[in-house]
Amino acid sequence: MFEFCIELLRSCLENPLLLLGIGTILYLAVLSYLTGEARKLKHIPSAYSNIAAISFIQTWWYFFQGKKLVDASFKKWPRSMFRIQEALGWTVVASDRKVITEVLRLQDISFSANQANEELVQLKHTLGSAILNNPYHLPLLSNRLRRSLAHLVPDVHDEITNAFQTYIPLTEDWTPIKCSSIVPKMVCQASNRIFVGYPLCRNPEFTEFSTRFTFDVFTVAFILRFIPDFLRPLVNQIISTVPNRRRKALKFLGPLLDARRKQNEESNGPGGAEKPDDMITWLMEIAKGEETTNEALTDRLLAINFGAIHTTSVTFTHALYYLAAFPMYAEILREEIDVVVKEHGWTKGGLDQMKRVDSFLKESQRLNPLQNVGLGRVALQDHTFCDGTFVPRGTTVRINIHSPHFDGSLYERPDEFDPLRFIKMQEKTTRNLDLTSTSEEYLGFGHGRHACPGRYLAASELKLMLAYLTAHYDAKFANEGSRPADLWIMTSCMPSYTAEVLFRKRKN
């Protein structure tokens, strides 16, 4: 049957009339689906037309103007849930603080974050079903890795130093560099010092492969979200490069995994050497059954890389653009960095003392979170929220992250970038407000049970990268005081892909 479907699609590509006929049937099926979904949610306000064909067309406008649509909906219904159409389904958006609190505290038995994430990343078609069904690596990120950072930070700093020297050479004159092309590679190299160890983390081919894999996963997932569920396996087989890349990853990781097994056997014997303290060792210690194979461990490492590279790269680039747009902030950071490094060195204890660096990054993330609508949950049963909004089973609910992040009652002059904002706020509360802390008012890393488990590593990398950059380089845009406009793809906020930052060796 599957082979038949593949041959059918190939025939369609060769026969325009057949393709038009099947496309018409598919279009009508989608309209029928959307009409049914819209009827179930018609009591919830929406900026979209109630006519399915028109609302489907409006979805393409949402692809390029998602932020404007969400902002306009929020302005029109600031205390009411509203709905937007994403790909093939409707999403209900919560903006009111009480409803946001309720969404974040919902139990997994009634609302599933896993189902929402599976739809977002198309896990079973990209990273594999095992990553979704048995996410045993997540506690390693939130617990084991967090406890190990104290002695791992110097290694990460060593890698960041090498990455900066490789991708941003120290020059006396201003040198333009397109950061969107190098930051993911720098993050990849730094992260993999912990994930796969040295020297593979510095292998240019492995770095290029890993960053490309991350991009491919997002591309395939995005396309599949616009394909009806029953056609996704077929389309995925035709368009996806991910399976081939998963197989290619074995060429890098297979020999390393075999060597580690031998090393582990020798270390267990009398007088054996100490095992490397990295993600490969941790995974091998707890993997069971089929998860112990090279293929399964490779998929797990690819998934961990995927989660680390994209989010940290985007977050750092946003912060870098603020620094380049307002280079006078560099001196504010240097006053702290120079003193801390002299006293503590490039250590975890030193990072903990870099309060200004921490606040700078958190303020950047407040203004430019990865998404303005996120932290999705799928209703596993009918539910009525505290504001009276009813959602039927199967409804996806997401949070308007800009609602608390730009709330004037929570943040003074919320539209302005204030690099020391969270230091000032910390002086007025006993609550921890550092970069890794989460709350219902600050959702950069999520909040609650499903907060980002890798945020402790991400925060350490971000602080190391920003501190190292500021300590050794001057950075600015050619047009100082002007930050390049962000690129919005649906609800995702991406830093400009084309912007060039001017770098030179620090003068003072």
C-alpha cells in the first residue's frame, strides 16, 4: 500500500491533470476539516473569517504576519481567549494572567504538552518516536548536567575560546561578520564538548552536519504541519533528508560509541581509568534494551543537539544584536566581567557573580522570546477555563507570551530595552530573578513541570559567550543605535539572517 502511494505521487508529478484532481479532493477535505473545527470553536472570538475557504487563505497571511495578527487580536480581546488558525488546525490563545496561570498548572492527564510538542516538531517523522515515548534523557539535562556544571564550565569556556578564535578572528580593524551563519556553529561546538567530548566537538564536518541537521528537522516539521495527518508518512518519505542524516550521524558517532564501551569495560576493572563525565557516559549508564544500540544512542544525541543548538543560537544572536546596536552597554558589562574573571576565573562560581551579564541576557529574552505564542497544551478532555471559555477535547491551547512580558504593571516601560532591569527588580524582592528562574510573569524558558530542562546549560553557555565576547572584542552595527528588524515566521521570532556585525579587538 505504501509503495502504491509513492508511485501515485510520482504519477501525479508527471500528470498535471491527475495532480489537479487529487489536489482538489485534498483541498475539499481540508475545508471540511476546518469547517468542523471552526464550528466547535465558533463561540471563541477570532480575527479570521468564519468562511473556511477564506480563513484557510488567511493562514498564509498569518505565515508572514503572525505577530501582527496576534497583537491585533490581543488588543481587541485583552481579557478574553481568542483563536488563530495555524497550518491545518485552530489554536486557542490565552492572554489573561489568571487563565495563563491555569494553563500552566493543568495536569498532564487533562492537557498534554507532549502532544503539542509532537505536532510542533513532528517528532515521529523527524527525531523518532522513541524520543517522544521514552524521553529518558530529559532528567539528565535538568539534574545530572546541572549538578556537573561546576566542573564542566571550564571545558565549555575552553571550547568557546576556540570557537571565537576560529569564527571571529581578533583584528585591529573593524571586520564585518554575518552572525546568523556562525553563531549556531559556535553553540554546537560548545555544547558538544559536554555531549560528545573532545576532539569530535571541534571536527568541522561534525559541526556542519549537526547544525544542518537542526535546520533540516525544522524545515521538514514545518512542511508536515501543513499536510493532513494521513499523508504525512508519504510526504515525509519523499521530502525528508532527516533519515539519511540520521544514518550519516552513525559515521561520526558509531566509532566513538564503540570506543566508549571498550573504555567503560576497562574502567570497571581494577585500576581502570575514570570515565569521561559527559552526555555519552550518562546515556550509556541508564539506557536499557534497544536504547543501548548505536543507532538509538545516536538518535538520542541528535535530539539533544537539536534542542540545544537552535534555542541557544537564536537567544544569543538576539542579545548580540542589542550589544552591537548599543555598544555603550559594553562598558557596563566590562566593569563587572573584568573584576569577576580576575577574582574567580572562567568558572561556574564566576558566572554566578556576573549579575549584569545575566540581566542583559534575560532582558533580551524578555523582549525577544523564541515565540510570542507558545507553551502549547492539547486538551485530552472537554474543559472550561476560569473565565468561562469552553474548549472541546482535541483543542490546542497556547499562551500569549507577550502578554506578561510587555505588561506595564509587571515591567516599567516594558517596550524599552533596559540591560539592568532585573538587577533593579531583584533589589525589591527576595525571589530569585536570574536567567534560569521561571515564573508566570517571565516565560522565556517556560514554567512549571514543562520548563526547559536544558536551561541551566543554556544559561551558562549564553553567559560565557556574552562575557567572552565583551571582554575581548568591540562590536557594533554600521548604523549604531539601530537594531535590525526581527524576522517573524508565524509566531517564531528570529533575529535578522542578513545583518552583519562589525568586530575588532577590544581597544581599551
